[in-house]
Amino acid sequence: MGLEAVVQEIQQKGRTEADRIRHDGMMESERILRDAQRRSDEIKLQAEHDVARQVEHVLAQETSSANLVTKRATLNAEKELLDQVYGAALAAIRKEPVSFHEHALRNLLETAKAEIGGGRVRVNPADRPIVEALVKEPGFAGFTVGPPSEIEGGLIAESADGAFQVDHSYRTYLDRVWESSLRDASDILFG
């Protein structure tokens, strides 16, 4: 299943969940409004001269409360779905072929070389053979392979003296893209 299919499936689930939450919110809102109307009728019987002001106040308060409950539930559902999209994107990247990861790790190692010169490189266990082969190349001679790291992909490099560490993990890059594109992703998923 491709990334687009995963995203479309999650988008459809998101829309369905958002519709359900909106419907539930509307039902709750209607119930609250019915209760508010009942209370306003009781107020009319107790104090005729205060009815207009109190009814308006109660209805406004209850409508605001109902809208807040609906909005909170919708936002929680949207956040949960966005978290699922994030996880699916990270999983889809991890499922890319070895050639993708080899190309990505080569580029990330070049970036780390420009930043810290050389040092120790840590990757996840699946990518370790790729990095072991890369550090044997003359262009990456200043690097050694360190212990495995619990990252989904990419690499973490530490300078030889241990003073600097650069995080070029897939999660770090996805976080940057996610933060800069969150509004667009939300608009696409939830209109």
C-alpha cells in the first residue's frame, strides 16, 4: 500500500470520525438547548419582568458551552488523526527499498561530514550494514560506526571529540516538515 493510499484511507477515516463527532456534538447541543428552553420557561413563571434578559443570558451561555464541547471533541479527533497520519508517513518511509535508504544515508553522511568533519555515526540495526559500507569509502574515512540507535531511519553523528552531535534521523526531518506543513495537512484532511 503506497503512501498516498495510506493518506487517503486516513483522510477518509478522519472525515468519517469528524462527521460523527459533529453529529454527536449537534445532538448534545440540541439537548442542551432543550434543557435551556425548559429552564427559561420556569424563569418566566417566577419573574415575568426579568424573562427577556435571563432567557437571552441562559441561551447564550448554553449555546457557547455546547459549541465549546463540540469544538473540543472535534479538535481532539483531528489531533488523533493527524498523529495517525504522522505515524503512517514515518512507517511508509521505513518501508522504502534498501536503495532509498542507501541514497538517503549517503546524503545525510555528506551533510554530517560538512557539519562536523568526522566522528561516530549511529543508525538503526537495519541500516547498520549500509553505513558500515559507506564509512569504508575514502570520502567518509573520518567516520566510524557506533552502537545502534533506536531511530526509524537516518543517522545521528557525533564529532570525534564528542563535543557536537547532529541529528539527521528521519523523524527529525519529518518533524520539521510536519511543523511547517501542519496547517496545510489539517486543511487537506478536514477542509
